[in-house]
Amino acid sequence: MKKLLGLIGTITIAGGGMAGLAGNAPTLAKNNINYQQTNN
């Protein structure tokens, strides 16, 4: 039972991390595009 809860916790944290990365990716891409435009 304890092992199962640990596994669920790990999946939740990993899922949250993935969602966080996916949420930040468009912002990072936008910043990169703006940076390239201002340096040209």
C-alpha cells in the first residue's frame, strides 16, 4: 500500500513538472524570437 502511494506521488510530481515545462515552453520560445529580432 505504501509503495503504491509513493508511485502515485511520483507520477503526480512528474506530471506536474511536465505541465510546468509545457506551460513555460511557449514563453521561452517567444523570448528567444524577440531576442533574435532585436539583435539583427
